[in-house]
Amino acid sequence: MANTGPTSQRPVYLRLRDLIAANILDGVFAEGEMLPSVRAFAAEHGANPLTVAKAFQQFQTDGLIAVRRGVGMYVREGAAAKLRAAERKGFLQDEWPAIRERLDRLGLSARELLDSADA
């Protein structure tokens, strides 16, 4: 979990939550499929199992994953769409204003950004 970027200041459980969310959105953790166990996920990412459990708990609270006692945790049907909507809303409210302000400050247009992405 070594990270030196701006997100490294965020609590570990939130960084793990972002990683889990990205995996759901990218289909790595597909809807209806079992998630890795807390211990396996913790070992894979060098995190404390209690911290991983806290990250998974938030997804359970949000109705994105379900626990089947004695079996494991599963991604619920519709979780990706619900998560994508929440992530978009968060991005537009929390991140986009600062990005847009920086673009304006640098005099960058949407066209320049798109053109540079195609290069």
C-alpha cells in the first residue's frame, strides 16, 4: 500500500475502499461473484485485516455487497451502477471544482485536453 501521492494522506481504509470500488466498477469484482476474503485481500495489499474489514463494512452498509454467513461476501446485482452514480456525484461535487479552477488558471480548454489525450 505504499503511496506517495496526494491520496496517501487519506486513511488506509478509504484508500482500500477506493481500490475495492475501482475493482467493482472495472468488473474485476463482478456482480453476483464472491469477493476475496478479508484475510486474503489484506495479505494481497499489505493491510491489516481489521482495516480491510472496515472498508468492506462500508460497502455492506451501502447495500453494494451482501454477506452469506459461512460462505463469503458477494457483490450485489446493480452495485456497479449504484456505485458509479455515487462516484460521479462525489467527483462532480468534490474534485471537479478544483480541477476546473486549475484548468482555468492554466488557460487550458477542453479541446486542448482532448487533443493531448489523442496524441
